[in-house]
Amino acid sequence: MAYKDITESVKERILVLDGATGTMIQRHALSEADFTHPEKGLCRGLNDLLCLTRPDIVADIHRQYLEAGADIISTNTFNANAVSLADYGMQDYSRLITLEAARIARTQADKYSQAEKPRYVAGVIGPTGRTASISPDVEDPSARNITFDELFEAYGIQAKALAEGGADLILIETVFDSLNAKAAVAAVKNVCSLPIMLSGTITDASGRLLSGQTVDAFFTSFARTGIFSIGLNCALGAGQMKQYVRRLAEISHLPVSSHPNAGLPDGFGGYAESASQMADTVESYMADGLVNIIGGCCGTTPEYISLISHAAAKYPPRKPAAYAGKTVLAGLEPLTVEHSSNFVNVGERANVAGSAKFARLVREGSWDEAVDIVKKQAEDGAQIIDVCMDAPMIDAREAMTHFLKLIASEPDVARLPLMIDSSSWDVLLAGMKCVQGKHIINSISLKNGENEFLSHARTIHSLGCAAVVMLFDEKGQADTYERKVEVAQRMYRLLTEDGFPACDIIFDPNILAVATGIPEHDNYAADFIRATSEIKRTCPGVKISGGVSNLSFSFRGNNTVREAMHSVFLYHAIEAGMDMGIVNAGMLQVYSDIDPVLLGYVEDVILNRRQDAGERLTSYAQTLRDDANGLLHKHETATPEEQYPDVCRRLAYKIVKGITDKVDSDAIEALKIKGSPVKVIDEVLMDGMGTVGELFGQGKMFLPQVVKSARVMKLAVDVLTPFMERGKGSSTGKKILLATVKGDVHDIGKNIVSVVMSCNGYRVIDLGVMVEPEKIVDTAVAENADIIGLSGLITPSLEEMANVVRLLEQRGLRIPVMVGGATTSKLHTAVKIAPLYSGTVACSGDASDGVKVAGELIAGADFKTAQQKLRDEYRHSLDMKKPLVSIEEARSRAKKYDFDNITAPRATGIFPFTQYPLEELRKYIDWSFFFIEWGIKGRYPDIFSHSEKGSEARRLYDDANRLLDEITAHKYLTANGILGIFPARSQGEDIIVGDSSSVFPQLRNQSSSFSCLSDFISPDAGDHIGMFAVTAGLGLDDFCHGRDNYTVLMAKILANRMAEAFARIIHEKAKDEFWGFPGEGIRPACGYPSLPDHTGKRIIFDLLDAETSTGIRLTENYMMTPEASVSGLILAHPQAGYFAVGPVSEIQLDSYARRRGISFEEAKKYTGTIETGMEK
């Protein structure tokens, strides 16, 4: 009996997909014999093999899901492709296993199919364990462990067997790399015509596939490839996945599917959500109209599917979004090309035909520098990157594929769509097989006839790309208005009638050179503009592009004229409908800023308004003085060049003022005068930096100005470096090695010290963060460092600093050591670190103090006498200190609180805040603390009126807001957070969270307040505790990569401020929305006085599953990374307040350590007590 096709059923009702196969297999007590192949032996864990050895179990699993109400059952073939089977030496059995799996499923489905409820078989194709987009070798970003063609072959074998075995559709699921999925889709379409379900996997709270794509970019990559449906599965539970399914539902004109896990892993090999819990969440998908197909993945069973099936029967299927017909491209992120939005700039510097420098780098194999060119284009605002390797002495196919693989590892570039550009079809095809996303192929034409034209177009379409279609037919290039329109209309009809989407057609009507002296060329620009308008009118949906630099070929060497020509042409062409162009953004002037006389000459040429237009522009061009910036302009105020004709004085002045303009040329000019780069650095640049150091030390310059000065210094040194003889570096300045110690990720303070030390003549070796003691000491010896500077923000870092000093002592070294950071102090250094070392250890305060201390260390100043005095005073203070009261007395003297009117939360559980709007965080920034981090103390906004600090504070504030504009507009940072509200009760100094298995021990003050955080929790059932973790730092490292020190420091400080703002928002939401408790409550964080133990973060993170849901990680010393992260507790009692635990007795700390499950020494390290007092 013929049943209704699934493409029809999906319009009538929500279809239910089955649940996990692996979870069901694990319920059987299988032996090694069940996983043994007669020829290949034991294949432990290869569930797909059961289709041959235990088909009865596979059939029974299908039967159970069918009885539970599943409309679609999926074959047991997730790993039955040759690539995955090769791990077991079973690659030759892909067809046999797949065919048997399909037949087993088909037999069971047929038994349950009815006219009103047909049952469908989805032939499953898994992702393999390899990725075509990501290098497995950190040393070689171009390496791949699988190719598109290898995947295509393996998937083709599997798809053909699934079709032969009776599958109704193909399910390509758990997609973590869309390039793998492209190979799968193309392979399926090559061997059969079955509908294709495609399902991706969001791996964590970043909201991206493992290979980096956003949900929007994933959809865009396949939206026009002819698949049946698109969805998400695995990795996340229904609650975590819903926001991403909602986004798919908003943008997809295709049916949307979802089969999430049964919650998140529970840590014991299972999953956290029961069938009823998951069904309730999944029902909200259906109630909200988000899905057409719903099912389960890991951890789900027939019990789950039965409840989901009953829920599905109550709701109509989702109505797919209307087909918008927009041109949308994608790298890791989408780009919508809309004429109403703006002209799309295609970066042209990675084209060997247009850039002699890029061509040279490719020929030399200088790939890092070649990649830098593309990164700079992305930084400068290119929205699409053109890549072309067509040139003599270059293997275009090899160069194209190698380069595309390299830039795939650069996030700022990989997020953009590419224009893969070549006159060779082989090069274009090879390029398409290297990239995930939806890119532009440049180009195809009718030059060799309709058959080749349509064949190439079909391949481009099948691989999910758009195409530049050159207006070139069998007669040649379309060079007149009439020919352009005629050829475009013919191509449009051929492509659209063959199924190529109009929105993916990008016509290039040929921008040709004008003002060449040949009369036939005079109308080329005007014809392009007229043709653009007519093509857009008669070929709905298409876009128009072109290579703009061709236009001004006659004026090579005269940038002023070329820039004006490009700007005038684009002004008119964009108005006529041109959407994008390959153009050097640096060779454009603002149309309204073009000199009026030049504008008149250029418009005559572009619009062909008079016969002698070319001759007149050529004559006028010879009168212009051309420079790199176009026309020279007079300035009302004196420039540095006018103020300081002496280039050496001018360079020093620019360093002090932070002026970057023309520093490169000034450095070269100074080199001619001084004769050597070392002399320029020592006698000119360091003179300027010395002034900066003096002014900063006197408080006459502020840190932001110092950072800008350092940026100018670096630019000048970079220009001079190629002229230095090997080993002949600057002789000025001592070497200081800086490092944030092991387990600590904070680097803002260290970076500030680095800049300030550089400004004061030191040569800085910065090892970064979380640096092992051995690396610090080894590098200091190898570099012959004069000083070692150790930085750390958290209490455990103090012990790591001590470990570095111990290692120096063991090796018999005497290198001076300077320690700094929020937890360091002169007292701690004198008592706990200095006695470990025969050399000198000194503690510095802020960055300016670091310069003073470093100078004293190099001069051999005596720190030991002062440190001995501190130790003596400390011992005397201990003798005089009142003993701590016993823990029993402290408990009895602690204040007792009333819990009669506990406020019950409106909701309990875990509440994620994923991709929280940066604009909202920005509103909550505490600007007073922002200025403090920059070393400018004062209350905002009063600081702006301060006589000395006001003007710099205002500049700093304006710079910060400009950077925030950029960060928020482009969403460079991601803010994720999570809030948990749990039942809680107190038991002595312990807080019992949820059931009795989760215990959060606390410490009690034994000297004054006698407080403990557990005092604010009722000892009886009915009370609650809040926990949270937030970050605003995801993406910060990528954003900072390659940027100058000032921008990096600014971005890191702003990220910290936004993280604190996020914590405040979470607190307010807990109070007002989820809980409704009176008063403000408190928000103590681990490592702070009320909650001094950093290891408590592990309890918070485990209860919230914060690492999975937010992307925040804990280091071995319990530091959060990204650094811009905050976590802690929320206590709601109206009398809850902050206090300091202070020194505690060994008796209490020992008890605490045992309850916490850590050693006594660990408790001392992570609670940060300098000493433990004795009880009286």
C-alpha cells in the first residue's frame, strides 16, 4: 500500500521522531560475542554492527519506539560510514551494515503503518569523528585529517544503501561542521532523490557549532540546497536548546526539527531530566509554534517519546516562515546583501592579479604575511574577502586551497563570506570544497555555451554557494548597454528555469576602463550604470557587482584622480542599483569632499557628457600634486611637521603626544640622519619615552595617554626593525620579565605595568598568564633578565609566587624579583616570600610604583633590612593580639536571625541568560570603578569637572564609548549568564543545598562579628539560596588579537565592568522577577572576605553546570576564564550583610577542610589566611 509522502504529512501534523538508539542498546546485557565480527574480530562499542550480529535487538528497539507513537524511526547507522568504520578496520562493510539496518527499520515501520498514520524510516548519516574545516594540528592550520572528496565518497555509499534498503528520507544529524554536511548533502543528491533532514549541534553556550558557525550561518549555508528540513539535536537539553530552535523557526522557510537530549549529563553516565520534565519543556516548543518534527536524542527512551507523542497531538504544526528571497551569504556569521542597507565592500587585496605584494608573498610561500593582509582587510571593514590566485608561476589550485584552509583558522576572517575568484573551473571547484558557509564563486559565463554554463551553475548550487555571472557569451564580452541587458536576461532565464535561485545570481556587467583615448571606450561607465538599472528591473532578485579599479586603469600612479573616479562612479552606480563591488576602500574619497573642479572633470568622463572629457581630465591630472592621501589640504593650526622641522625633535614630540600620523616616514627620515636604527631608538625614541615616564611619575600624564605614547613608540620601532643587524638591538634599558603566575588569568595589571615599564626604558619580556614556575625561571635565565616581575590577583597566586622564588633559590640564582597584584602586600612579601630567597624580593603597589621599585632593585637597594623590621613588628603584633575565641563560643555569640517570614521564590531551578544584550549591560556600567582601573580616582560624573583629571577622564570616557559602540554593533563579545535558585537550609557552618548530598561549608569569624554566611539561612526546610555565574568576556581574546595595547587594555577593562554590571542585573532579576524577597540581599563572591575560599566556585559551577551553560572555565587554582567573569551566592534574608571572616583557628580550619574534602594545606592556600590564630 502506498502511503502519504512525508513532505505532505509534515504540513498536516507535528511528526514525532524516535529517541536514542544507544541508550536503548545499553539496557541490554550484551557480551563481547555480540560485538564480534567473524572476519574482523571484536569491535567493542560499534553499535552499528548489531544490525548484523543481533538484528533482533535493533528490531525490538524500533518496535518499542513505534508503539510509543513515533512517526519516524531512525536507522542504526550513525557510524556505519566508511570513515568511522575504518577505526575498527570495517570500512569495507559500510554498504552491508547500512543496507541491513535500513531493511530492519523498513520491516518494523511497515508493520505499524496505517493510512491515517504512516510510519517513516529515516536513514541516519552521522558526522564521522573528523572535520573538514578544522586543523587537527595546532602547528599547521592548513592541515586536515579528511577531505571533502573522501567524505563525499563515504556518504554516497551509505546513502545509496539506505535508499535501496527502503528509507523514506535521509537524516544527516549531529552536524558539528557544515563542510562535512555539505559533502553529505551533495553525496545524497548524487545517488538518490530522497528528502533530506539536516540537523546541527550547538556544542555549548556560545550558540555555535563546533566549527564556529552561528545558527543563522548554519541555516544560510543550506537554505537553498534543496533539503527538506533543518533542525538541531544533541549536546543540549530541551531547555538549553529552545532559544536556538526559536531562532531557526523565525528564519526558516523549511520545516524545523528538534531532538534534544534528556537534559544535561548528570555526572553519573545518565541525563538530568525525567521523561515528564523533558516532555513539559518540549511541549512549550509546540505551544509556541516552533517545530514541525520533534523527538529525542541522548538519554531519551520510548517513555519520553510516548509523552512527547501525546503532547504533539494537541498542537498544529509550525507554519514555515515566508520565503524572503533575500541574498544572504555566510562565513561563520551571516551577511545579508540588501540594496536598502548599504553598498557591500569586497576586499581586493588578496588577489594576486591586483596586489603585487600579495602575489610576491604567495610566490615566496610567506603565508603568515599573506594571511595578515586579509586580517587587515577584515579589520578595515571589508564585508566580503575576494581571493584570487590566478598568476604566472603560481599553482592556482594548490595556492587557493592552502590559503583558504589557513584563513579558516582566523576567526575575524572566517566570520566573513568569501569571493572565490578564478578563471579556472578546477580552482573554483577545489575552493568550494575547502570552506564551510555560503560563499560567492567568481565566476561563470556563457563563453563556452549553455551546457557548461548550466553544469557549473548546478554544482555551485549543490554546494550551497552564490555565483558571480559575468556578462560574457559565445560572441564575447558584453560591452554596450544593449548587449549587457540582452545577455543578462538570457542568463537569468536559463538559470532560474533550471532551479538556480535568483537571489544567488550576482551579475557583473563588466566595469571597463574609460578615458583611454579610444572613442569606443568613452561610454563604458555610463553603459554600466544604465544597464544596472535595467537588469535590476527586468531580472527580479539578482544583485549587481563589479571590479571598480578597472575603471581608472588609465590613471595608474595618480591616486588623487583614481580615488575621485571610483567615488564618482560608485555614487551613480549605487544609485542605479549596484549592490557590491571589489574595491580598495582606502582608494575612495567621500563624494562631497572631492575638489569641485576635479569633480566636474571626473563626472564628465564617467557620464560621458562631452567628447573631450578624457583629454580634459588627463590635462588637469598633470597639474595635481598627488600624495598618498590625495589632495593636500591647508590646516588652520600648525601640524607637528610645521612646529618641528627637525625630524628627531618631531618624533619625540609625537611620542609624548601620542600622535601616530606619519610616524613611519619620520622614523625612516631619522634613520637617514642618525645612520643606524639603534641610534634612532636610543637617542630619539627613548628621549620621548623618557619624557613620558617623567610626566607619568609626576602625575602630569595619565595611564591612557601613556598607552597611546607606547603605541607610537612601537610603530616607530616596527619600521626600524628590518634595518637592524642581527644581535645589534638597542643597548638602552634593562630587561624585565613579566608573568601572571600559574593558575591566574588576570593580566590587565600586568599589561599596564608592561606599558609603563616600556615607557621608562625597560625592555619587557611578557610571558602572559598562567605561567608555570619552570618557564618563568628558564626564560629569565635564557634571556638574561635583570628583574622578574610576578603578577597575581587571587589569593592562591601568593603561593605560586612563593613557588617561583623557591625554584630560583634551588637553582642558586639571585635575579631580583618584584611581586604585585591585588592580594600582594609589603607585609606578606616580607613574612611569607622574602625569607625563601637569598636574592631580593620586593613588592610594588601600582604601575608607577613599579618603576620606582624596579629602579631600586637594579641599583641594589637594601630591601632586606626593612623587611626584617616588618617581620619583627608582625611577630610583636601576634604576641599582643587578643586570642581568638573558640569556635563554640563564636557560635554562641553570633547574632540569631528570625526566619518566620521567609519569602518563597516565585520559581526555582536554573535559569540561563544566553547572549545577553550588550546594550543592556552597558547601561549598568559603574564608571567610577572604570576610572579607578585606569588609575584616575574620582566619582563619576563629578570627575569630568576636576581641574587636573577632568579633560583626560572625558577623553577616556569618549574612547570607551566609541569602543563600546564598535563592540556592541558587531557583537564582538558574548555575554552569558546563569542563575540558580535552590532549596537550602543551614546546619552549623554548612549550607545544605537541595537534598543532603550538596553541602557548601562556610567559615565563621572568631574575633569580632562572629558571623558566618550560614547564619542567614534557616536551619529548617523552606529557605532558599541563589547562585550565579556570568561572563562578558567570550570573544575578548579574538577581538584583542592584533590590536594595540591601548585598545586591548580598554577592551579588557570594559569587559570586566560589563561582567560586574551583568552580576548586578542577575541580582536584580533574582530579587524582582524570580524571588521577590524584601530588601536588597547580598551577593558574596568566592575569594572575598565573607566567602574567602576560592574552591567554593567548584560547588557553584557544578550545581549550575555553569561551564556548559556559560562557557566559563575554572583553572586549577579556581580562577574563572574568561577573566571578565563573576560568580557567587545570593542570600535573601533582609538582615544579611557583608563581613570579613578574618583569621581563624587551626581547629576550625581543620574541621572546614575535612567537611570540604580538601587538605589542611589546601584550605590555608585557598582561604588566604596569612596565619591561623590560636584559640584561647
